[in-house]
Amino acid sequence: MKRLRIYIITLCCLCYMACAEDKEIGEIAPLSPDYTLPQGKSPADDRIVELHSQYGTYILYEYSQLDFVYGFSTSYSYLYTLPDPQYVGDMLDLLEKIWFQYYPQEFHKKYMPYKILLADSLILQQSGQLKLKYLNTGENVMAIGYCSDTLRKMSAATKLAFKNELHKQLWNIWTYSSMEFPDEFFKVSDYSSPASKDNTSENYARARGFIKNLSTVFNSEWSTASYLTDLKDYLKTDLYTFMLAMTTRTSEAWATDIAYPLVKKKYDILQEYFLEKYNINLKQIGDATYE
């Protein structure tokens, strides 16, 4: 019996010590932020701090090589040069015009990249100069080039091209993320077989409600490809082609495609859905012009 009491006392002591250790573990100070803002060298520092407060994203003009390469595919070689902090305000002005203004704060808080790395030059060695690159491996990161005096000389056409490339990158990520899209969109077209390139055929891609994939160099008629045997591939590619086109094509550019009833139906479904659910006007983004 005496031995049993010793065992019980010993067990209680061990439990007390474990609880004490747990308490100490629970009182560990919270982790500090990944980066310290402001970075201290740009007249736009206050704006960067405010954007971080609103959206939770870090807009950085000073960062290490490790920050830059983390998240980039190892199969490609990206080069960059850090920007002159004096031009960061100009970059924020441009991003406000071509990106920030089109989406409400709550949407930005959920879907804006965790880090936006500003660069003077951004180069993919295999293909040369890039405007920007959105990476979603490792971390949710976007790298943006042209943060230099180039911004103050940028033409309206270049701003529009920049905006279109930006939204192409954004929706390429968002479409394949956990973002919700309307089920009605996927009930319009028949995905059971490839469409036809023949515009006189009843099976013509536009008659089936499909549009070109503008993300490719050749404006691919993706819906006519026989290799897309997976229904999931059809659904996601169809959705992405519409989201890309709606944010980069003007109403005038849509006129021919939207004359087909099924194309128009899918266009209207997405336009109304994003207005109601997210307060995002996709048509306004597509029709944007700049001075």
C-alpha cells in the first residue's frame, strides 16, 4: 500500500510538471511579422503601410535573393534588379488604376498575393523581359517589373497591355483556386465531345458556347481538342477562357462572339454573379481605357 501511495504521488508530480511546461509553452510570444514596414527609403512608405493594413499584403521594394527565388519554379531562371524607391509611388498609382480599384477591400484581403515584389527589371532568361510574374508555389507571390522612370513615360497602350497581362496572371491563379463560381455557368454547354472549328457546323465552338483561349500565343480553339478527355479540364479551361476574356476584352471586341446565344448566356451569368457576390464589374475591367 505504501508503495502504491508513492506511485500515485510520483504520477501527480509528473502531471503537475507537464502542466507547468504546457503553460510555459502557451505563453511563448507570438511570431513576429515576416517583414517590417515601412522599409524606410521611399516617399510612398506610408501608402505601403496603409495597403498592408487594408489588404494584409506586403509590397516590398527591398528584399533578398532568397525572398525572390522562393516560390519560383526551379526549371526556369529569373533575374531581377531592385527598383529605385523613388518610383514606388508611381508604381502604386499604376496598380491602383489597373488593379486595386476594380476589386473591393474584402476581396483583396482574401485573394491579393501575400507578397508583391517590385523590381526595376524582371527577366526570364529563356524569353527576355517580363512585365510581371505571378507565382503560387511555396508562397503566394507576385513579382512586378518596370518600377522605374519608365512609369512616368508609359503610353496609354502600354498601360492597357500591362493591365491585361496582370489580369491574365491573376485569373490564371484565381480560377484554379478555391474561389466559388456559379454552377449555372457549367450547365450551358455540352462538354461530352469536342467542338468544331467549322463556323457553318451546328457543332461550331461558338454555337456550343465556347470561346478562344486568349492566354495562348495562337488564340487556341481549345474546345476542339480531342486530348481534353477529363471533364474537370473542360470545365476549368472553359471558365478560365471566359474570366480572362471578360477582364481583357472590350465590349466591342466581344460583339462577334456574344452574338451566339450560348456565349452570351455564359457571359451574362458571370457578369451578374460577380456583381452580386463580390461587387466586381467584370465588364468595367474589360472596357477600361487609360490616358
